[in-house]
Amino acid sequence: MSLIIFTAVMFLKNEVELYSETDVSLTIEKPTFITFSEPEVSNNGSDLTQVYTMTFLGIEVGTYTLVDRSLQNGTSIIFEEIKNTGWIPYTLSMNVNKLEDTDFKSWNPQPVAKLDEALYGLDSTTNPHGIFTTKNGEILIGNVYVSRNLQLGNGDSVQELRHEITDFTTEEGTLSKNLWLPPKHSSQTWLMAAQQPLFETEEDEDQWIAFSLENRLSQLNWLTPQGPYVKLQLTDDPRTQLAYGYIDKRTADLSSLEWNETSPSLFFESMILNAEINQ
């Protein structure tokens, strides 16, 4: 019986649409026996938040949260978070649709440089996945971050990064972010959608990509509605090896402020506006 239940949870899937606008549609392919409740909706300034309770045979096993952040310049940043609060792992595919007839540009054309490992240890994060250019604008796709909450010996609460998922598939106009979510873990991802190009020229975009790959403290990869998670400095506590958290200076995104002075772009402007909301 246990094997039958496990097989049903893992392999029988259906798809649910959770967000749909002109150029962006978000769906989740999930185990059939996991159901989504009607969302609890709240509106706080620039953020429209929808929280769905996930249940398995009537038992709560997690939540799915979507935050649609509308910036003053017309750009949107959409955050997705899934929390597995139950006792079983499950597989999901977070899908971005309506990508037919688009051009794609990777933001990881070569490996990223390493941080100061004596100070920070290993930072497993990379640049965002890249930009899809549609007939009506551009979509910058972030990676997926699977983590769990830890409390350090000094009482600080941090996120321990277990996996950064960067290997996505794109078929028939759908980009699929496939993930395995263990119990008591969460996954977070994001995208930025704009009706205009995010950079004035392709050369400007290439310069930023090259710079961010070499300067690991400049690109903020793991965005959340509360601010970016960034690699924390090492301490005597061994759990800081993979610990990420909020740092006020990094949340302020000084790199975007500096770059926007010399190479103004919708991307930097959007990151600045996002940082102002986070602060």
C-alpha cells in the first residue's frame, strides 16, 4: 500500500495555471493527489500576493506563494516560493509558458569566478538563467534555489542552500523548472518581465554579463520579496559553509546604482526600484 501511495505521489501529474498575463503564463505540474486551495489574496503597495495551501488526501503538505511586484517603471518581478511542510518529498515542474517564437540569450556563457573562499567559502550561485525576447518585450528568468532554514549557534536564522537548479528545458514554448523538494525544505525562483528591452544595446548587456561573472558580489542572483539572499561570511560555526542571508549593503544594490549612472538601462532601474521596496 505504501508503495502504491508513493508511486501515485511521484508519477501521476496534472498541471495548474497560477498566473496569466499577455506575455507571461505560469503553471505548475504537480502530483495529481496534491491539491491547491483557493488562494488567500492580499495587496500591499506594489505587491499582489497569493498564497495557496497544498494538501495531500486532506492533509496539509505545504504552501505555494506567488508575489507579483509591479514597479513604477512598468516592469514586473514575479516571485514564486514553495514550502514543503509535510512528511513526504515531491517532484514539481514550475513552468513559464508563452515562449513560442522567442530568442534566448544565456547570462552564463562561461563559468562564474569564485568568491574570496577564505572569507565566504563556496558560493554555489550563478547568474540568472537568461533573457527571452518576445514580440512584446523581454523576460529575465531566475534560477531555482532549494534550501532549508537553520539556526546558527549565535541564534541567527539563515538559509542553507542545498541546490541551485539551473538546468531548464524549453520545449514547444514552455520553459520547465523541474525540482525535487524534500520535507521541511523550500524552493524559490523569480522572473523579471518588461515591455521594453532591459538594456539599451546588446553591447551594454554583454558588458554587464561579463562583469557580473567576474565580480561575484555585484550580481544578485537569489531574489526574494524580502530582499536578496547572499552568501554570508564564514565563522567558527561550520554551518556557515552554505549559509545565505540578508545583508543591508547588498540589499541596497549599490552595483546597480553605480552602473545606472554610466550605462542607464531598464534592468538597473528595475533593480534599484526593487531594492527601494526591500529596504
